[in-house]
Amino acid sequence: MINWDDAACNGQETSVFFDHEDSRGQKRVVLLNAARSICSTCTIRSACLDFALQSGQQFGVWGGLTAAERSELIVVTNRRQSLSAVRHRAAS
């Protein structure tokens, strides 16, 4: 069970973690860097990222990753699992 009270983002403005998706240019960079800076100090960062991946969070920064970065992580993980399964079948 995740204790969200321990999250570094607890009490922070949610716009730091979500409004970057509607922002462009330097404002987007500033918001993303602020979110990632907060996430980098978080004691439950891994659990937060796991939650976002398992629950399919499509928006915002979770565990230090944007929605696009989480999608890419899922693709890479699925490819590795597929390759591992193919290699295992070939070795059998």
C-alpha cells in the first residue's frame, strides 16, 4: 500500500505536474523541470511510477516521467519481454 502522505508532491501545486501538457516552449520546460526536481527527492518515487503504469495514468508527471515517457517505457518493456519469450522458446 502506498502512503501518499510521504510523497514529495504532497501539498504542491498540481499544475506543476499536469499543466505542462498544455504549455509550450520555455514554460513547458520550466514546469517539467520543477516536477522532475520534486520527484527526484521523493521517497516513494518508484511506487508512484508503478502505480501510474499499472493504473494507466494518461496525463501528468508520475514518478518523474511524463505520459509519453511512460508509454515509451511500456513499449520497451513489452519488447524485452517478447524477445525474452522468443529466446526462451528457441532454447527449449
